[in-house]
Amino acid sequence: MLEAQTPAENSNSNLLRNIVLGVFGVYVLFSLYFSYQLNQRIDLLEAKQTASDEKLGKKIAATESEIQASSQDLSAKVGLTQKQIAARATELQRQQRASESRLSEEQQKQQQALGAVSGDVAGVKTEVAGTKTDIASTRTDLDATRAKLERTIGDLGLTSGLVATTREDLEILKHKGDRNYYEFTLSKGKNPTPVSTVSLLLKKTDQKKGKFTLNVVADDRSIEKKDRNMNEPLQFYTGRDKMLYELVVFNVSKDKVSGYISTPKTAPTAIAR
């Protein structure tokens, strides 16, 4: 059976219970207070965190905006640089083409100049070859002409010098320098024509037969050469030393003859009349 409690025991038991209830109440109050403070701190931290997040978001947005602006500016600069590079490349290509064109023109000019020089050289060579040919031909003609200039017997029976039958032959004889040569052209008339140190008087011509008659006036006497043939050496002596002169007529026409007189190199020259 249960023992009945005394009032004193009941009083102590209530006091202890009250104390326990008081301590529990205080604990609850403190727990509520701490919970409130904790909630306040949590809210403050959350607010700070939110503010920090907002600030960070603004910074991130600003940074992104700056990055975007920088990217656009960089893109614009890169685009401009690319345009400048393209323009520079185009200019360099133009300059290169211009240089190649000038070089090509210079090469063409040089080739043309070389071609012209080669042509001139070829022309000179051709002219030289032609000149050599002309010289050879002239020598051949000269040799042939000299071959035609034969020594003959004059009308006095003396061996004559080389006889020229044309004016060209006469020029050759003049250049040989063996004798003196005086050309003449006589017309039929009454007055003698001075030639060298003598005078000649044409009396008759026969163009068809190539014959003529003339008088040689020398040393105060007249020597008739009658019915003589063209290209026939006519010989006569004249002067104090009796030098042998020769007269040749190489052209006979109507009332006119042409020819020359040859004299020794030591013969006197004609005095101006």
C-alpha cells in the first residue's frame, strides 16, 4: 500500500516542480529568443546575400556590357584592319603589276634596240659584203679593161703605148701616170684648136666608116693625117728634143671627133693662150 505523504513533502515536491517548470520556461523563452535572434540574423544575412547577389549581378551585367562593347569595338577595329590589309594588298598587287608591266616594256624596248642594232650590223655586213663584191667587180672590170688596152703599132710604124678607145679607158690611163693625156673635141672648121703644145684642125669626117682627116700643126709646120681610122694611134714628133706624141680619136660623128693626145712625162706643158 502506498504511504501517505506529508504536507512538507508535498510542499517540496511542488517547489521542485515549479523550479523545473520555471527552468523549462526560462529555457523555452531563451530558446524562443535565440530562435528569433537566429531568424533575424538569418534574414539579415539573406538580405545581405540578396543585396550582394544583386550587386554582383549588376557588376556581372556591367562587365558583360563592357565585354560586349569591347567585343564590338574590337570587331570594328578588326574589320577596319582587315579592310586596310585588303586595300594594302590590292595596292601592292597593283604596284607589282605596274612594275612587271614596266619591266616587260623595258625588255621589249631592249629587244627592239638589240634587234635594230642587229639589223644595223647585218645591214653593215651586207653593205660591206656588197662593197667587197663591188670592189671585186670593179677589179674584174679594170682587169678586163686593161686587157683591152693593148699596145699597137702607130702610123709611123712605131710601137704605141696603151690605147684608150673610150673616155673610161682614158681615165684608167691617166691614173696609171705613165704619160700626160689631153682630151679634145674638134668640130670641122677653118681655125685650128690648141691641144697641149700643138694645134689640131679637123677637115673631114665619115661617121659611117669611122674615118676622119685632120692636120696637126706643130713646130710651125702642118702634118696631115688623112683618112685615118677611129682608135688608130697617130704618131708625130715635135719639140726641140723631137719627142714622140700620139693622137687617138675614139669617137667620130658628123663634122665632129673626140679623142686625146698623149705626151711623154718630160714633154713641155702647154702655155696658157
